[in-house]
Amino acid sequence: MAIAWRYREDYARAWYFLLPQEHDRTLLAWLTAVPSLALFVVSVLAVDGTTESILPSCKVDLGSGLLYYAARLILFRSRIAARHLMKASII
């Protein structure tokens, strides 16, 4: 959704619409929040208490970071927020 939001004008010029014409805020919120929240839940459930390494806290930190940037895109709906979410999803 970050790519669709960031390049929506370019896609529209090519008559390829990834988002509804009116840029429905509810649809953007659902299509951004649900996968991010699901990934966060999976990262929390994947943490088991048997490992003594730094890996469990990294899973939770990365999942919460992605959730944070997804929330920023939902709230602000800007190109900068979309770019940050795109970078966070790559990380």
C-alpha cells in the first residue's frame, strides 16, 4: 500500500488504478493495518522464552516498528509516510 499511495499519480496517468478514485481512507487503513498487525502478532507469538539471545527482542522491535510506520501512513497519508513505511517493510 505504501507503493500504491506514493506513486498513485503516476499510476493514474497510466490509467492503472491501485486505489479507488476517491482514495477511500477506510480502505487504505484496512489494507495497511491488517497485514502489519498480523505480522506483529506473529512476531510476538514466535518469541519463546527458551532462547537467551537478542533475537526475540529484535523480532518484537521490528514488528512494532513496522506497525508504527503503518499507523503513520494511515493517519497522515503523505508521500513521506509512505516512503518511511516502504523502507520499514524492506528492513
